[in-house]
Amino acid sequence: MTQIIMAFVSMFLLDVVFALYTKSVIANRPTMAGVCAAGIMLCNTVMVINVVDNHWMVIPVMLGAFAGTWVALRWL
């Protein structure tokens, strides 16, 4: 169960941080964009490690992607 939650949360955060990264680049804020880029890589690494170990983790990753994008577009 912990692996499912980690996969979901890492993808959720990946989408939120990617939205913040995009906004930072558009606003020409290089420091914030750099911090977001590092966060993208961290979240992506956690997500990939979970999916490689168990291909069924694609399901919570997809749900996390949807939820993260929805939240980012709705409230950011």
C-alpha cells in the first residue's frame, strides 16, 4: 500500500511542480525554475523506481498525473 501511495503522490507532485516550472519560465524567474527542475527530477525518479519494480504501479501514477494536473490548473 505504501508503494501505491508513493507512486500516486510522486506523480501528483510532479505535475504540480511542472506547472510551477512552466509559470516560472514564462515569468523569467530562473532561480525558481531551477528549483522546480530539480523537484521534477526528484519526483520523476521516485515515480520511475516504483513503476519499474511493479508495472501495476502505472495505475496510481496515471491517477496521480490526472489529479496533479487538475489541481495545478484549478488552483495555481
